[in-house]
Amino acid sequence: MIKETEKLSIEELYKLIDEIKKDEEEYKKIVQSRKEFREFDTTLHLPRIMAYLVIFAIAANTVKEKLFSFNPFHNNKLIMSEKDKKEIISELEEKLDIAINKADEDDYILLNAVFNNSNLTQDQKKEMFDLLPLIRDNDYIDKETFYDTLGNLKINYVERPDIFDEAVIGNYFFLTNSISIYLDRENDYNDEVLKHEKIHSLFTSDVSFITKCHFLTEGMTELLMNEYFGLTPFCEYENYVYEIALVKLLCELVGEDKVLEAYTKGSMTKIYNTLDSIYGNKGDSKELLTSLDEILDNYYNADYSFSKEELKMLIKKLENYFVDKKEELLGLNEELPIEYDKRVKENAFYYYENLLLTATSNNHFADYSAFLRDVGILQKAYFSKELKEIVEKDNYEKVYSKKIKQ
């Protein structure tokens, strides 16, 4: 038995959960022995018990320590001398064998935190600099916090614990600031997963925000991974496809800047306030997005224990926040598949709404694939400035890539 006074490592957590899986009665004894769980309802089903245990056992660990006596940033401002700055830039140019543009110097100094990180290999440290474009494009990051995160981040390649489904290939643990990658997949896919978890490590600042806004935390993380690192950045048909669609719908409604700010700062307030100002009923937007988040999460339980009509109603209710385009686009989204129309590129809201509506079928991934085959892949960038420039150079026919039916 693990005593209440002991701090739980990730390995000890897995051991504890293995004990619980053997005997639910044993769980109740453990609950009573640890004050974090005494008020928890032990009548809940075992999967929910274990999920709760994961959160609170990890929370029992020591909050990640700051490894540096000096952080060169205060909030988002560099506070070191020009002389020290030049020395670090010179060292980085030698280590990375590159010439650093003056406009990027602050961002390179931010990423330089990894070279003080004894948890990472030299290759892992250099690979962290792949995040530069993502950091460069974001005006909302707190570089002081990012610097500390990068300075003690851990990346572990381990066997997947039994508590996780085989579909789980990696995790980021916030309170231990560690990434775990599970080794039973091909290396190239592991690299994609690692990039997803690296983005999580930088932008995860509040555990409660993760649980309250799952669609935004996962949808934005995967969307950023796709736009900055994906070989097919617009063809999102494997991971978090509906979360990404919902994030893009929000971008169409309130603007990508507000969505990026919400994700970066861990607060939905500006999104809720903007939507409420459009629709006129304070609080409605929060209730709507919370309900959509809960319903989409049901896919990962594979029980489809929601009403299809309710899902349709909630998705269609989003149109109330897009009223200024309604008359212009009348008839465009009446039924699937929608035909090519340049207005779809200009008003992508309806493309992603139709994509979400494919979720009303139990065979939703097959319907999603059919949607892409019949309608085409909408190539519209939201966050990567480089990707936006590429798209803007093309005409509508190239931007909206219609696939030929087989």
C-alpha cells in the first residue's frame, strides 16, 4: 500500500492503478487511506474511478521545479543585456550550424532553454528548435513560462501501461512536465505524435482547462501540428477530426486570433463573450460549446449514448452566430454532398458544419471519408503564416481541391 505521505511517481501511479484493477474493494480502502479521495463517490464505475485517480495521483506529485536561477524573460519581454544576448546567439549559431535572423533572436533565446535541460539528449534538444515557426507566429505566449517548461521537460520512450487503450500512442503529463511515447508504433508515426505532445507541453497551463475544453485543447494541438509539421496539412482524417472541425468553426465565427489567444492563455472568456455579443443571450454560447464537447467525447467511449437529433440541433445552432452570411449562402448546405462553389472557400463555416454533421452516423469515419471524396478538401490555413502565404498564391480551383470519384 502506498502511504498518504508519499509522493507518487508515474511508475508508482501505474502500480497503484494495477492494484485497483484487481479488486474494486481494494480501491475503496486506498481511497480512505488518502485524503485526496475521501470525498469521492466510490459508487462510480471503475473506468471513471481510474480516470479520477490518474488526475489526483499525478496532482500529488511535486509541482515542476524551476531549474534556473535566472530566467532571461519577464512575461514576454527579454531582460538580459545586449552583450549576453549576443553571446548566446553566437553559441546557438555554432551549435545549430545556422545563421540567425535578428528578428528571430528572442525566440531562439527562448528555445535555448533546452540546452540547460539535463533530461534531454543532444538530438532531442536540437529537435526542439522545430517549434520556432509556431512560436514566431504567436503573439500571446508567455515566454517566461515557456522557458521554464523547456528547461525541465522530460521525453520518455516506454511501453504503454495497461491502463491505456492501444490507440493511445503518447501522453503529456502536466504536473510532472513529461512526455511519454509508447514504442509499439512505427518510428515515423511516433515522430508525429511527439510533435503533438511537444505542443501540448508548451501550451498546457491549466489541468482544469484541459478537462473543461477538451475539443479546443486537442483540436488546436492537432491543427497546429498539421499546419506546421503535417505532410497533408488540410486532410485531417485520422486524429481528432471533429475537434479540429469545431475549432475551425470557431475561427470562422470569432476569428483565429481569439481562438489562438484562448488556447495559449487557457481561457475561453473572449470566445464566449464574442459569441454572446453576436447572438445576444449571455451564457448560451458556453452551454452550447460545453454540450458539443461532451457529445464529441462520447466517440472515445464508443458507446454512442447521445441523441443524433440533439447533436444535429447543437451543430445547426452554431449557424445562429453566423447570421450575416445566411442569406448569401442559402441552399449551399441543404444536403450532402455540396458542390464546388468559391463561396465555400470564403465562408468555410458551412464546409466544416457539414463535416461535423457526418458525425450523426455510427459509421462516421466512413461518412467523413466519403465527404472528402465527393466534396473535396478545403485548403484553408488558419495559424501558420507560411501556409497562408502558400494558399494565397493559388487560385480557387487549386485552393479547393476536388477529388475525382473512383
